[in-house]
Amino acid sequence: KQHEEAETAFSAVARLRPNDLQAYLNLAICTMELRRPEQAFAAISRVEELAKQPDAALLHQIGNIYRGLGRHLVAEDYYRRALEQRPQAAEIWYALGDVLAQAGDHEAALEALKKALGLGFDVTAVKLRMARALTSRGALEEAKALLAEAYDSAGDTAGFLVKIAEEYTLIGDFPAQERCLNRVLELQPQNVAAFAGLALAPGRKLTEADAARLRRMSDDRTIDPEIRVNIGFALGNYHRHAKEYDDSFRYYRLGNRLK
């Protein structure tokens, strides 16, 4: 996840080999992760010039980049073009369902996700994404039922448990959120996402040792920006309760900037 260093390296490859499609594709991924949309769009344009007639796998990858940039309608178009070539590709149906849900078309999203499930895509991933779509529609009881099923199927997979906890946070079921994150910390005591998530749990009081660890993590650019958002807000709360308002504002600004 050293995206700046990776971007420098792939840019050098692109200069040395201007017809290297993979270099431009990787460059687009790096600049997407770095939230640099103009550079990402330029790299994708070069990919399409070189590919001429992209296959389903490449269309899927380009769709993922546009999805990462928040260009949901463009991503949807690429996924549908990919499905014209590979209509039984469960992973593309899942990606389509995800981007449709992000665009607010929850009915179509649920249909695409059911298609992905029927074609054998990961049960936990699909039920988790369906739960989020149902939450967005206000169908909270249905969402809770799916999250419970996702929790059972996730087993000891920490990454899924963290995401399930995030969904419980969105629907306001904080005891379930804490249960998930505590389970993650049993499996992986140093898990950054779980620690940051628990730091924001309502009523939880951070120790100075907890806050010191969060401060170190707040400056670590290898940590996913979404996790650092939670860290920023958790530290903002911590310093606010301590009446250290300058520090509180600083960390709230960090969280808002990353958000």
C-alpha cells in the first residue's frame, strides 16, 4: 500500500515503455487510490487506446477504477459491457450490484447481487452488500437478519468481521458492532481497523495509551484512509472531552479531510 512509491515506479515504466498497457493500468489503480482523478482518467484513456477491443477482464478492471473514483454510472457501463462477454461471471455481477447500490438504485442492486450469489460468489460478501442496500432503503430488520447470516458464514475471517461491524454501526446496533470487533481483536490483537472502530464506540472511554497509539496511526499513510477517518474522529472526541480544543479541532479536521 505504498501507493506514492508505486506511482513513481509505474510512471517510469510508462515513460520507458509507452505501449505497456499493464503499466498504465497499474498507474490508474495507484492514482485512484491516491485520490488523483485527473491522472487516473488520463491513464485509463491510454489503456483504452492500447487495448482497442478490451476483453471482459479488462473492462471489469476499468470499471473497478471508475467505481473507486465514485463515477458510478461510468463503472456500471463498463460492468455491463463486461457481462455481455461473460454473462456467467459472478464477480462482475457482484461489482455491478455494488456500484448500483452506491448509485442509489437499490432494487437493481439487489437483483444483481442475487445473481452473483446464484452463480457462486462468496456468500458472506454478497449478504453483507445486500444488507447495506437494505439499510439504505430503511429495511433495517431484513438487513439485521442478513448481517447475522453474514456473521455466521464469516467464521474467523477478520476482514469480513470488520465490515460486518461497520454495517452494524450504520444501523445503530452498537452491541453487535462491539461483539464483532472484539472477536477480531481476539483473532488479531494488533488489528488496526478493529481498534479504530472500537475507539468510536458510544460510551467507550479511551485511555492515554489508546490515544497515543491512535496518534501514531493517524500519521501512517499505509493505513486505509477510511480507517484513518475513524481515528481522526475518535481522537477529536478524546481531546474534546479532555477540553484540549486545539488538538480536538486538529483531529476532527483530519477526519473530515480524509472523508
